[in-house]
Amino acid sequence: MQTSTTQKGPPSSGHAKHKKQKDIMNVENTKAQMRKGVLEYCILSILNGKDKYASEILGTLKDAKMLVVEGTIYPLLTRLKNAGLLNYRWEESTSGPPRKYYTLTETGKLFLKELDTTWDELRNATNLVTNTKNS
């Protein structure tokens, strides 16, 4: 027995396609993706020269308008630690439970140095393309 498919309901309109395209081009989504793209670099930079615990890192990022939430930073810190770029130690706190302080490893310092160079190149190239004078 052969079956045929019939379309039920109104034919698809361009409106649904337009809405999906509009969602893809959402400027807030693009801005969030740009921030996520530099988040590892920012965290490594924050830890360069000073050990910090997650709340301090988060505060520094929020002060810089990076709009990061705790649910984002903890998995990223774990990933950076598993990659050998960070270590941590537990330290007693006078105002609550012990705190996990993160520090750059030697590998993390070398990695950050490489990212510094890449960031400078990327910033300069972007400035050239977008004709901006301030970096």
C-alpha cells in the first residue's frame, strides 16, 4: 500500500523563516559570544601576578562589564585547571568557609604571554578594519 503525505494547515510563510533569521542575528547574542570569546584570556590576565578566589575573579569581570554569572565561571576555571593553566589551594577564611584560591601555573603564564601577543595582533587588525584609532 502506498501512502502519500498531505500538508495540513496553512502553507509555511516567510514570517517563520524571518523570525528564525532575526533570532540568529540578535545583537545581544552576538555581544555575549564576543565576551565569551575573550573570557579565558581575561581570567588568566586577572590571575597574572596575584592569586584570587572565584568571587574576586567574578567581581573583577563584573566591574569591567563582562556580565559573567557564577554558572559560567566555575566550569571555565575547572577547564583551565584541567588544561594545566591554573592550580588552586584551599585557604581558611575569617568570614565563612574556606576559599579556593586560583593561581597561574608556569604553563599558564606562557599561555597568557602568547594570548597577550595574539590579543595585540587581533586588536590592531580589528582597529584597522573598523578604522578606529583607539585600542
